[in-house]
Amino acid sequence: MDTEAAHGLAIGAMKLLPAIPIKPDDPRLAVSAFGIGFPNPIGLAAGFDKNAEVPDAALRLGFGFSEVGTLTPRPQSGNPKPRIFRLLKDEGVINRLGFNNGGHAPAFERLQARASRPGIVGVNVGANKDTVDRAADYVSGIRMFAGLASYFTINISSPNTPGLRDLQSEAALDDLLARSIDERNKCAPTFGRKPILLKIAPDLTLDALDALVKVARHRGVDGLIVSNTTIRRPTSLRETTLRFESGGLSGKPLFPLSTRMLAETYLRVEGQFPLIGVGGIDSARAAFSKIEAGASLIQLYSGLIYNGPGLIGEIKSGLIERMEKENVTSLTSVVGRAAKEWLEWPIEGMS
């Protein structure tokens, strides 16, 4: 089936899930980060529930939190189809969607309708493709969803909106974060202080990462999400035709690059704020590796395509088994312990 059509069916099926109570997680999986208590560290990454249609269904599947979006102020259709490609032999996905979403207004109505329900729901905000002042679009998103979001993610790392990644440069990022955090602070007396996270690309040079972390620490962001998709292609990809499709690569082939970038970021942050690790998580082993590399929380999306929703429970049970084997009672105790080792991990050839 066409990948995008299959995604639409998945969203439709989740809407039909019965509203059963969420099964409590093993308390050993609980994580505190950004001032929020998460029942388990596994989140649904942005990109799946673009229009905030099924956040509660995602939580009922066992996720500890769900992130909706990316949401832009005005609706936009995104890039021409086809724009999602499954690399079956590699368990990867290439997408060039381009922030397709229905805009702030319908998502606001959906999130407002579920506002009284429990569960951690983050809102990922972005800018419209044709916006002149892109920072203003992020500010608009924070203002719109300040009373509904558990936290905000500022997405400046999608490769599918021309010029968006330029916001990762030092001067542009400083301006964006200053304005976004100022808007959050203006809304805080009414809605409470909502954490602001920044989602970054795995393709940054180490010098660019140094500058980005410096700005993030100076401006006082609450955390970083590492990482978005990559525009690079591992030379080992077996899908020799689809590998040349433009767009961001996610899934299993992204794991080494994103985890190495996670470790590099963890060491630069020096404990000032927590990190969320994303990219190629398809097992409990991969999830634990992300935590050892520096992630307090993790997110996944592409792994669901190849492993189904049962992956969530498998990861949780696998994490508990590993904790019991190592005689640790909290995942926090292993966060970042292998970060330096990941700096020595060889990253295979990229094109």
C-alpha cells in the first residue's frame, strides 16, 4: 500500500480504539525531566500525529508521552506526492513531506476538547514555508497552545522546508529562542511555565553544534531533542534506487549517526538540561543504548512501521530486564554513562 495512505489508515484505526484506562507502568520506568514526571521514557515522535488527532490513543498504546505536529500557523499542503518512501531492505524511511498540516486552528480545537484528560502531550511548532519572519510563526504557536501543551518543541531541523535549517545558525537561533522564551514567559502567569525544547539535525558539524549548544544554554532552553532526520545516506543502504530520493532519512539506518550526535550533545550540555534521543530505535537494546549515550527520554516513529505497536511493550519489558540484570532501580543512573565511548564509534561512509 502507498505509504501515506497506510499512515492515514493507521490514524483512522487509532481513532476507533476504545477509551480504556491506561495501564500503569512499572514505577522503575518513571523519569522526571523538564519539571514533568513521565510514567515511562518512551514517546511518540512528532510527524505521526501531525494534526493532533490521536494523542490519547497513542497514550493508550503505552507511550509515556505523545508529541503532536509539526503545526504551522496557517494550513499548508506540503510537497508534491509521492513524498514518503519505505526502504524495506534497510528498515528505513525517506520523507519530504514539508510540514503538511491543517494549521493551528483545528489542532487547537482538538487539544482543547481533550484538555481535561490526563497524559503528557507536547506540541511541536514550526513555520509556514512562505513566511518572511519565521520566528514570528514559532511565537504564534507558543501563544496559541500555551494553555494546552505539556511542553513545546521548536522544530528548526526538518530538511524539507527550504532554509529552515538556517535557523540553527548562531545569530538566527539566538533571536528565535529569545522571542520564543519571552512569549512563553508572558503566558506563564496564566497557563504555567511550559518547557521549551529545541529539535536539532544530526547533520550539524561539531563547530555548529558547539555554537548551537552555547546559544541554547545561554537562552535557558529546557532541553534538546537529538535528532531529526538526515539528508545524508549511508553507503551500506541496500535499497539502491530509493536511496537517491530527496528528503530526510529515518529508521534503522539513522541510529549510529543520531546516537553519535546525541553523545556529542550530552557532553557539551554538561548536565544543564536533559535530552531526548530519537533516531532508529527499534528494540529495547537500541533504546537502552540511547539512554547510555545521554538521553533521559526517547522517541520513536519509524520503528512502529516495521515492528508495529507491540514494540512499545517490548521496549518497556526489555528495559526492566536490563535494569534487573544490572541491579539498577532507575534509568536516570545510566544516562550518559557510555557517551564518551560513543565518540569513538565509527560512523560508516555517507554520501
